[in-house]
Amino acid sequence: MAASQVDGRLRRYVLALKKHDGLASFIQSINSFGEAYIFGGAARDVAFVGQGVVNDLDIIVSGGIDLEELNKFSESWHRTNFGGLRGVVGRFDVDIWDLRKSYAFRYDSSSFISVRNLLNTVCFSTDGIAVSLKSGRSITSPAFDRAFSSKRLDFIVPPTKPEPVVAARIARLMMKLELELTPSVASYFISCYETFGVSELIKAESRWGGKRMLNEVSIELIKADIDNAIRSVYRRLADEASGRAQKQQMGHPS
């Protein structure tokens, strides 16, 4: 059921994108480079929330990108740190990459280059999703499917050290998608909270140009939710240990 729900939402989303003036011809053009897919963020938000059209698009193309062709739709393109191109098409902020030159495969020539394999290189389980701008077909990783069905956020490729921007992403995803955190993600967030403090986590959100979600109250509420979850686990473990001890006493009276 979850798979059909996600697929239906994303097919409707792609159809809506193709009806936007300026974006429809852009989509047709980039599909001539190779099949184009919306990857990660926008596809993730539509799959989980299913509302509206997200205006920040990350696009992967399975072929070489023709900058002259892109310039027909926008003259604002510039290179990003990850080897893609960033520009504005109509009212959409667009990041576009050649799949073969994406960061995930640039330094690992042994990896088989495919959209499906790309989904296994993301940081968070919720980002393992892509939808074709040609057919409307969606592709999800097993980790995404687990995250969608359980409504829990997990790591796929965990960060190597505490970083405020990653903690800010955790907080935003938890709030936006109404997710619980796995123990590893919760522990990472607490580590960042204790290392950098609330103000640094809020400041890290400036990386996103859209609506701000984080403030002192929201960060403290997330911290409280995590603390309550940890206490609940400890209480459950203590109750289980107490129950085992009582059974042992009943079975072996002194």
C-alpha cells in the first residue's frame, strides 16, 4: 500500500510540474540529454506529505548536460561545490547534475552508475527516492521504504563527525515529516546539541533559503522528545528485567 501511495503522489506531482509555464519546455529539453529524475528533497517531501508543489528541485540526468541548451531557460547557471549547476527556471530553484559526474560516483569508479545505486549513497533514509520526469516512475531504496512505513529517520551514510548543519537537517526533517528518530540519529543530534548549543543549530539553518523552522523552542522540544524516548526505553528495559527476576524467584523459591 505504501509503495502505491508514494507512486501515485509522485506521478501527480510530475504531471503538475509539466503544467507550469516555462518548466514544461525545460523538462522536455533536459529529458533529451538522458532520462531526468527529481532526486531527494522535493520527491521526499511530496511522498511523505503529499501537498502542493515543491519549488526547490534537485535533478539528476543520465547523460551529458548541454549548458547552451540550459541557457535557453535561464542565464543564472553557476557551478556548485558538488559538480552540478544551479539556476532559476521560472519560479523554481533548480540544481542539476550529470549522474555520471555526481559526487557519489566521481571518486568510486568501481560503483555501477545508476539512479538506484545513487539512492544508497545518501545521508538519511528519507532521501533515498527519485522520480522520473519522463515516465513518472518512482524509485525507492529499501531504507526509504522502511522510513516511510515506520515514520522513523535513520542514517544510511552516517556523518563522520558532529556538524551543526546535519543536526539542523535532522530537526527540520523530524518537524516537517513528523518523524521519530532511530537511536543512532537521536544520539548524533544530542551530541551536536551538547557540542554547539542551540544558537549554532539555529544559525546552521541559514543554508536553506525557504521558510525557517528552527528556533529555541523547537530545538528544546526536540531535545525533550529525545530525552523522553530514552527514559521510556530505560523504563521498559527495567520493567523487563524486573519481570524476569520475578519469574526466576517464582520458579526457584528460596
